[in-house]
Amino acid sequence: MTQTATAPRPDRATKSQGQNWITQKKRLGIYLRDGFCCAYCGQGIENGIILTLDHLKPYSKGGSISNARNLVTACRSCNSARGNRSVASFVQAVAAFHQRDADEILANIRRLVKRVVKTEAAGKLLAERGTCRKVLDVVQAGEPIL
């Protein structure tokens, strides 16, 4: 029996390193840009949601892993539910579920990714608080961060 040589498949775990695939400064900057709210359902961190970053064009389909224009803030629930479906397809489903307008959600996402990522402000917050998680805890508690 002969084996066929295949190109080695990139190991995503090695590439992404869990949440370390993006710096804390950039992650927090995107959360700031997006107002600590899920781009899909609109829930904010003050409602107790867990924030994640969602790739608009999934990494599994060739999307950039850390380009801010390919990333939006998403709650864990929406990010998990979306999987690697297209944004438009997922927005149709989430809009109906949350009784929101799909076109408004898509327009908001387009606006978000055009905004400047607030890395300078994120850097100051990280210098004061230590970690992205600690900043999120302060925001979630309703305390002022700046």
C-alpha cells in the first residue's frame, strides 16, 4: 500500500493560540469601537453577555484572522449560532428572532467596520487595569472606564 503525499494542513490551534491570535489592545479596541455590544443582536455587556470577536468572512473560508475590518463584536450566543454561515444569511435569522430589521443590522455592521479601532484608548485602559478581562468587568459593572 502506497501513501499519497499531501501538503501539511495548517494547524489552526497553533496559528490562533486560543484568544492570543489577536493582541489584547486590538481586541479591546474593537470592543470599544463597537460600543461593547453584539453587532447582531444588539445586546450590551451590561446585560451580562460574554463578548467575543466574530470574523465576518470566516477564517475557515479564507478570511483574515486579525484584520479589524473583518471583525465585529459578537455575543458568544450569536457567534456560536452563526458558525461559518454568511453574514447575510445569519442576519436574516437573528433579525427575525430578536424582532429587528435585517437591513438595519447589516448597515450597522458596515458602519462599525469603517470606524477607527480605538487602540490608543485601549492601551491606556490596559495600562490602568492590566487585562482586557478586567476592563470588561468594570464596564459590565456599569463603572466609568475613561
